[in-house]
Amino acid sequence: VFKQKMQKVTGTFLTESGDYRYLEGIADGTKLYLSCFDGSHAFLFTGNIDEYNVITGTFYSGAHWQEKWVAKKNDKFQLRDPYSITKTVKKEPLAFTYPNLEGKKISLADERYKDKPVIIQIMGSWCPNCMDETAYLEQVYNKYKGKLEIIGLAYEKTTDFEKAKKNVDRLKTKYGVQYEMLITGLSGKDNAQKSLPWLSSISAFPTTLYLNKKHEIEKIYTGYYGPATGNAYVKMKESMESLIAELIK
């Protein structure tokens, strides 16, 4: 999802797991350079355009990761519907118990969540798209306070409670989050899926569950399209607001 004016290129890559946030760079002859730094994540994309308009390049995430990428224009290509990727495999109400940042055990069975629709945010403080979603969900929480609840389930890159708590607390403070964020003590997509056997799989962070007032899963949204995606971001928010309106009826 890019725009080019002379040599300057701005936009982002849109994928089924989310996006790469705000990228900016230049197209210089056959060379392409795109980068961003959000305070935590440094991304660099290099590319070379051949005579067939195919771009081949390398993606660098900080100093610890790199991989090859290839792009070819296809006007007919469509990503899968984010609501269709992860399926519900158990119909009974969702249930879990994890500690919040104060160490207090929080459960969906608690009085606070009784007879209310709940959004479950499967996330990690290390995840760029989770940051964008957290900013949005805090707005949703304020708008529907008393009618809707939100719980963040944090799958950190450490099983040490104190380290995980510190990382999640930093995220919570940054975005002024008022809803509960719980420390699962687990990391990775596989562990997240095992801890939530109601789901067929978890292929992205974030993955967001929309529960009705009985805490049954109504919809599952895989990934998140942040504000850098432009029209995709607007459409995603419209679909989520429509779904929330149905849940709180």
C-alpha cells in the first residue's frame, strides 16, 4: 500500500498478520529503500526492480533478523478475509484465569464481566501491530464503558512474571490502558493456541476474539491493519464498530 512522488516512497506492506507500520524511503533508478523506527523496532527493506518489474530484496528487522522478499504486481490479488482465518472449534463459552499486573487472578467468570460482551486481545508487548491495536481498543473501551469489557492476554517472550509484567506495564502506561492486561506466562503462537483450545489455530499477533454476553465466540479477527494502511484501516474499524454494536444490543 504505497504512494510515490518523484523519488519519495511512503506506505506499508499489508499482510494477513498485519502491516509494517509507517515506511518511508526512495526509489532511485532500479533500487528501492524503505525504513522505519518506532522507538522499539527498526525495519529496513531494500529492493531491486528488474526489466520485468519484479522486485527482489532483503528485509532487515534490527540487527537480529533478515529474510528475502519478492514482489510482482497482480491487480487481482486479494488477502483472505481476516474474520475467516482462525476458526472456532468449541462452542461452549470461553474460560480462563490469569494474573493481572498486580498478581490478582482474573477470570471471565468474575462479576465485572458477567452478562457483558467481551473483547479478548491476544497480544504481546513486543508486537508492533499490537501497539496500534491497543491504542484503538483503549478508545473503544472509553466509548462503550459499562456496556463492553476488554481483556488483553499477554504472551510475552519470557516466562518470568516480573520481566513480563515490566514489559506489559510499559505498554499499558504508554497508551493509558484502563482495561485489564493479564500475564499468561506463555510465549509464541503455538503456546497461545494450546492455552485457548476453542480456536483452530493462532497465526498472528494480535488475534482478537469478540465474545457475546454469554462469552461465546462470535467472531475472530486475525492480525490488525494499523493507521499506516489508510483505507484498509478505515474499513477495519468500520467493521469492528458494526460488530460491537451488535454485541451490546
